[in-house]
Amino acid sequence: MYRVIAIVIGGLALAACSSTPDWMNLDALKPAPMMDTVRFESEPPGAEAKASNGQTCRTPCALALPANAPIAVTFTLNGYQPDSENIEPIANSNGLPEFRPNPVQVELTPAPPPLKSVKKPAAKKKTGAKPAAKPKPKTSAAPAPAPQAQQQAPAPWPATPAPTR
């Protein structure tokens, strides 16, 4: 009889372990990743340094980054081309990881000026009036062939009747 009770209690205990509530989560006991503070500097200062984990700051500045994996840092500043640096964790003499290079120094290159767009001349509005004829130059050569007559589009309003006398 005692064996049956012991087996039932053991089974209930195992079933309870598989359905622990969220507040009994043991993740809080896991150690946090080691952090290292990395300093960022840029020439000119004031660039935005954005780490691949989402942290950002304006140079000169420092960020505490988790030293468990390499991190890419992108530097951006208006009027300059963006630049990127990779920093990697390296174990130091006491066994703790730290990032190299530290400090991260970047010299930003000025961006080339934007290309000037060539503006097309504005299209002239067509009106119902016929343009004035250009005077022909006086030459002694044979007359040039007459240009083909241009067809004029009908006016959108009715023609005015001739004045009566």
C-alpha cells in the first residue's frame, strides 16, 4: 500500500514540474552576459553611433555592450558618408571578455555634392493666334521652297463676326 502511495505522489510531483507557472521561472538565476563599456569617437564629432544590438549614442560617447558576440557599429552624420566598424570580444588576462578596439575611432569622409539636375525649358503654351512671320533675308540666290502650310487648331470659342458699317 505504501508503495502505491509513493508512486502516486512521485507521479504528481513530476506532473507539477512540467507545468510550473511563469512566476516560478528559473531564468532569473541564470547569469547575465558580461558587459564591457566601449568608447566611440569620430572626426568630426557629433556622429550617431548605432550598434547592431540597437543601442545608439552621439560621439564622443560610451555604451555598455554585451561581450558575448562580435558587434558592428555604424557611424552616420549628415553631409558625410556612413562608416562601419566591427568590434570583437577578446578574453583578457583575468579571463573576462572585453572588446577590441576600444576606443573605436572613426574619421568620416565628406559626402560628394549631389548631382545637379538639368532642368528642361518650360513648354510654351500654344494659343489660337498665329505667330508673326519672320522677315526673309535678302539674298540673290534662288528662293527657297515654301514651307508647308501649318494647320491651325480650331479655337475653343466661336469666331467674332466682322463689324458692320
